[in-house]
Amino acid sequence: MKCEIEYEISIERQKEGVQDISFKINQIELEVKVDDHPDDPKEFEFDIVPGENIDSNLVVIRKGEALIPTDPTFLHIDMKKSARIADFKVTVLFGKNE
């Protein structure tokens, strides 16, 4: 599986320092190979775009305990036995749980 996540970060800060970091997923490009034994493996490509081909509520963002560095560290996609992107449930973890 290959994956590229395009996202935005918003930092809420006050005079005392950083108060919160929030994330927004713009797009997830996913390439999956599926073993189709006894036939050759099949390749599928998905462009997951919240608000366009999947409900934004089905793309769940989780924040780890340690957010810096801010890169995504975990991706889980429940395809719900479907190849329709609208049926997927996506979870992305930013940061780390230490």
C-alpha cells in the first residue's frame, strides 16, 4: 500500500504560547495491491477527498499525546467491504501516543 496525505495545520496561539494545533485533511491518495489468487494481483487507486467523494464526518482526525512533529503517523481505512469511497471510514492519527 502507498499513501500520500495532503493536509493543513492551524495553530491557535496566545501571548502565553501555543494553545492548540488542529488538522484538516484535504486529500488522501491511496494505491492498494490486492492478492487475487490464483490470478495476478490487482491494483486499485483511490483519491479520497473529504466533502467531495466522502462525507467529511467519515474522515476522523485523532491527535496523539505528542503532536510535534506534526506528521501523520497512522492511517486506518475501513472499506466496509466496498470499493466505493463514499462507503469508507478513514482515521488519521497525527503525532504520537507515548
